[in-house]
Amino acid sequence: MQDQVTVHALESTNILVGNGCSFGRHSLLHGGQDGTVEPKQITIVGDNVSVGVEGVLFRSKVGNGCSIGNRSYVDGCHLAAGTVVPANTVLVNDVNMGTVEW
């Protein structure tokens, strides 16, 4: 984990992180209530997942070997193993919503 990584779970929710994962500087890993995920969880991160610098991963399931690019925002997604989310991508409920503007 790089400096200034934030990991946050709301009360009675979970964040599960696999082995060999890496999180870039200023990245955010956030779990929270989501009625589409049972039990109402979470963020699940498989093994060997990388989240780039300033990447945001929120209420999602991420399979083994996924890569989330720098400054990308992933929310409410179910990423299959090996998925690559390019840098500066906004991905909400598995739909590419465009590019990050921050």
C-alpha cells in the first residue's frame, strides 16, 4: 500500500481483500450498503488486484488479477477476473460512464 490510502467500511459492512494486492497513493477502497450484493456488504477484492494512484473502488466485487487504472472510479461493479479498467475511467454498475473530470 502506498502512502495516504484510505480504507473505509460503513458500520456492519465488510471489506475483504485478497493476497498480493496493491493500492496506489491517494487511492480509496470503500465498502458500503448495496441492496444488490448479498449479504449487504461490501467491497471484495480478489488476489493480485491493483488499484492505481487516486483510484476509487466503491461497493464492488473485483475478481483475481484485475487492474484499476490511475484516477479511475469503480462503483457497484462486478469485475470478472483479469478485467482492466483504463486510467481516468468512470465505471458505474458495470457501465462505462465516460472519463474522470477531477
